[in-house]
Amino acid sequence: MTKRDNQAKTEDARRHDRNEVALRGVLTTAPEHRVFGSGASLARLLVTIRLSAPRSRTDVIPVTVWEPDAAVIEAERGTPVDVIGQVHRRFWTDAEGRHSRVEVVATEIELGKIEATA
């Protein structure tokens, strides 16, 4: 390792930035699957998460999965899902103006493995 590589590693170790998300919930709807002209594929999921503490609430979180497995594409509404990923904010402009959206881009996804808790 060069002195420069070691210095960069030390600077990274001092940073506290971190972007990791873990979600557990159920699919709100069936995934939306798109294939682009380049051949790239993505699935957009909506994951419903119900929490009871510290207060009762329900959140619906948008999740993007690049190059999804067939199981993800074919999943149905209500399917339990575990997602590991990163939060991203997307910007775009259309005829209605400038928009932004916060979503989770999944790096790992597991369907149907959530066990009920007592």
C-alpha cells in the first residue's frame, strides 16, 4: 500500500457518513417492471411498514431493484420482504416542473422469509 493509499484510508476512517437502510415489511402492490433500450432492467416496489412504537404509524417506502430476479418481478401484493440498500434522492424535470423523490435502492432483497412474532 502506498503512502497516498494509506492517507486516503485514514481520511475515510475519520468520516462518519453512512448510507445503509434495512427494511422489513410487505409489498403494497405487485412490482412494476421495466426494461430499457440498453437492456437494463429494474423493478419498482412499494413496501408497507407498520410500526407500533414509539407511536402507531404506517409508512409506504419506494424501493428500486436493478436487475431483479424473476421472483421479485413475479411477487404479489402482500408478499413479505426484507430489503437492504441505500437512500437515494432522484431529481427530474417535466412539463409540470422540477420534482424529486426519495427512494431506497436495494442491494439485497429477500422475499417471503419473514416469520411472525408473538
